[in-house]
Amino acid sequence: MEERFEPPYPAIEADCCKSCGRCAAACPKGCLAISERYNRYGVKAVAYKGSGCVGCGICFYNCPEPYAIRIVRKGGAQ
Amino acid sequence: MDNALATKGMFPVFRRSGAESRTTHYCAGCGHGIIHKLLAEAYVDLGLQDRTVIVNPIGCAVFGYYYWDVGGVSAGHGQAPSMATAISRLRPDAITISYQGDGDLAAIGLGHTLQAAARGEHMAVFFVNNSIYGMTGGQMAPTTLVGQKTTTSPLGRNPETDGMPLHLCELIDALRLPVYIERVSVADTGRIMQARKAIRHALEIQRDKKGYAFVEILSPCPTSVGLKPLDAARFVTEKMEKEYPLGCLRDRSAEAPARPAPKPWVRLADFFGDDGREDPHPAAHDARERHFKFTGFGGQGILSLGLVVADAARALGLETTWLPSYGPEQRGGDAQCTVVTSTQLIGAPAVEHPELLVVMNQAACEKHLHTVRPGGLALVDATVRVDPAQIPQGVRVVQIPAIDIATAAGVPKAANVAMLGALIALDALGIPEQLLVEALERSFAKKPALIPANRQVLQAAIAHCRHHGLAGELP
């Protein structure tokens, strides 16, 4: 299940993540990190640290997987 | 401003990897996924999704049609620009995109690439350059950097034996008609945003019918280059960009004229005239498509026989095709032709399983007899030995001494006319005798002196069949 946070935040579909690390490296706030949890493909998926996101979308555009990350912003549908 | 930022324009589930998969087949850190998202976002934002067609290459992006929710086709290796040319010309309203990697576009497909660019075709070409063959396992590509190690350049690309990297944007910039040429990268955020602008601009050019747009995208291939995802992205910036500098080489989109409205298509029937099609002959009652094949060797009048039949069918008011096939020899090679008749428009002139096969020599018998459909008829010259084991179930074989009949009449070359006589006697064509005889005589319009002898052969063959009880008992 996808975790929910106070918007804005990166909503992560862990089963889509291939652990390349592009998003975490690109995040200007350093609020993403590869987690210790394995997804159904046996990959350690990226996870949001829970705070710090400003909703800039940089992680979304760096992520090569269409559905691994989306950005939930204030007032938007979750 | 959007209140959410998510992928648009791609299928919600990617059926390629199972019913529930939402992941691509690309390796971790591959640039393709980033580019796929940018392209999908662009056609959705520009309102072009419903008329976009993407031609997929051979290479890692071969499965693009599982991901992009637009029209998708795959082309033979390197041929995407040619297929895109056809799509763009046949569907001028389509937004035509060719999406190709460096092996596909710059190696095997270089000719297609340059010719489409030279013609200034209306298409956007997205060229994903990762400096290596990805899908086939990391071989050297035309774009491989000097010194770069690949499975086929294990000591590094050596310019003395392998030449220098191929610069596609610069090559295309030498041509007159391309409207927009830019090289971008997806190695980091700033570069991705520039790539996003370039991809959108290429699609705007298609929307505005301004012409050919070429966007080269430097993209990391962690697996084949042999680096971790972040290092592969760094390799693109630190190594590839030295060889392939980023930037816009040309943008003439503002001054380029828009494509003129295409001329309306002309139907073949309009072009050739309907020739009485509206009022078919009363005998043209058989609505089914009929498939005939005539076979023998060159010089036996095989093609002429088919033409006479086709001409008679046309006179009957039927739709008709005649398709010849023969070797490069003037005489003596395999010769065959197919005739298809129908009361409806005919889709294809090819005949795989004829209901009527005419065979004039041994080789043709061995080659074609087994293709006759059950319930069909094979009319075989008596000089041909028919192996009973080769006769398909439910096929009737009738042997006619066509060559002998023609020879006895003093016109050995008229064996084909003797066959026509047998076809008439057996009523094998569903075309009235009168129309066939008239068509035969029309075929001798330039040599009227030959008509009496041929008429004699025709009548001799009809008499032969009637004498042997071969008449009007056909499928």
C-alpha cells in the first residue's frame, strides 16, 4: 500500500521502483532515500522520509518508471 | 497549476509483463522511461493524443506500443522512418513519430533516416543515443565513443579500425529540408527539462504541419555501458557530451510554411472508370470470389490465357484481377498467373489455394498441384505425369491433351487455347462461352490472321472434351 503524508509529498508505488536512485540523488531537499524494504520484485524501493517535500516534481521527472512516483500537492486529489 | 504531477498518456497497466504489471521492461536507471514519460506528457498536454502514431524500432524500445496509449506500430530494423513516411502521407492529420535507438537509426537504418530527412517528411524523429547496442547485449554502435569498451571492442573503440563516432544531428544538419534539429540529454534535472522542451517543440511542429523535426536524446544505458545507474548518468554528461555537444542546431519552425492541404484521394475504380460495373451481365450471379491459377513455362501462353479469362470476366461485369509472375528468363522459366473474379471489390490479387489450377508442364504440376483447395479442379496437360499421391483430398484432376490437340491442328503454340477450349467445355470458369471466345479474339486484335487457326484449336478441344464425356460437371 502507498503511504500517505501531509501534502505536498511524493506518492511512491513501491512495486514499480527499480531502485536506480535517480530520484533520491536529484531531490534538492534530500527527502528521498532507498529503503530497506523489498518490493514484490525483490528490489529495495525508494521511500519518502516523511517531511521536507516542497512538491517541485524533480523526482518525478528523473524517475524512469511511469508509475513509481507521483507528486501529491496541496488541495489536490490524493 | 496542476495539483498533482503524474504520468499521463500511458496505459494504466502494461500487459506485456502480466495482467497487473505497471512497470516497464527497461533496466534500472535506463533513460528510455524518462523519455517515454516526457513524450506522453507532451502529446497529452498539446491535445494530440488521439491522432498520434508512434513507430517503434527494433531495439530496447520495441515494446513502446505496450506503454504509450496512442497508435503504435513496429517497423523492420531501421525502417521506422520509411513506415512513418507512409503513415504521414496516408494520414496527413496524424502526428507521426519515429522513436529509435542508435543501433536502429544510425547503423542499419541510416539510409532510411537520411532519406526521410532529405525529403523533409512530416514527422518527429526521437533518436535515443546511448552510445551502444543495448538490447543485443552491449556491442559497439556507430555512436560508441573512442576508447569505449563494448563486447565487440573489448580494448576500446579504436579509430584506426573502427572509425570515428557518427554525429547524427550534424549529418542531418547538412540537409536542406529539416525544420528543427536539437540534441538534448536526460542525465540530470536541468537537462531533462531542456529535453522536455525539445520534445514538445518537435510535436508542436507536427501539429502545425511545419515539417521534419529531429531530436537526439543522450540517454544512459547502465546495463550495457556497465555502470551503476547514477554513474551511467554521469557518463552521459562527462563523456558522451564531449563527443556530442548539446544544443539546437537548427530551428526554422517560425518561418517554415505549413504543409498544404493534401489532395483528395482518387479511388482506383474512379481512375480506371467503372466499365459497366454498375450493370453486370445477367450471368454474373455468383457472388463468391473465385480464384484461378495458370501455370507452366514461359512461352506456353500461360499469361495470355489468364489475360483472356480476366478480359472475359471483365466483359461479364465482374471485378477482376490478373497477376503475372515469371522468372527473369524471356522464355523457358517458370511462368504463372492468377486471376481473381468477384462481384465485389477484390482485396488482394494473390491466390494461395486456387479452385481451378491449369497446369501445362511437369514442374508446375509438382509445384502447384498440392495447393488446390478441396472441391477444386486441376486441368493438367496429358504430357504431365500426375503422381496420385500428390493429389489433395477432394480435388479432381482432368488431363487434357492440349499440346497434342494444338500440334495436330498445326499450331503447337496454341496449346493454351486448347486449354481454354477445355475450360469452356467443362464450364470451369462460370463465364459464358461467347464472352470467352470474344475475349480470345480481342487478344489477337493485332494479329487477326491467327484467329481462324486458334478458333479451330478451341473447337477441337471442346469437341475432344465432349467426346470423352467431360462436360459441365464441375464444382
